[in-house]
Amino acid sequence: MKIVILIFAIMTGMGASIKKSATDLSEVKKRHELNEYRGYPNLLPEVEIVAPAA
């Protein structure tokens, strides 16, 4: 019975560790993507007016 409890505790700890690692990895990806955009001067689209003036 003690072995079953020990195995359950180990598996629970590993699951929590894997979940934390996945969360940290997704946060790092988001930060990295935001840091890539800092190099661009302006991300707004250019608009060209083609209608005749009234």
C-alpha cells in the first residue's frame, strides 16, 4: 500500500512539473514574439487613397 501511495505522489509531482514547464515555455514564446516586433518602426498598414477628390 505504501508503494502505491509513493508511486501516486511521484506521478502527481511529475505531472505538476510538466504542466509548469509547458506554461513557462508558452510565456517565453509570447515574450520572444513581442521582442521581435520592437525592431519594426511601425506596424500600421499603409493606405493609398485612389478615389477622386470631390
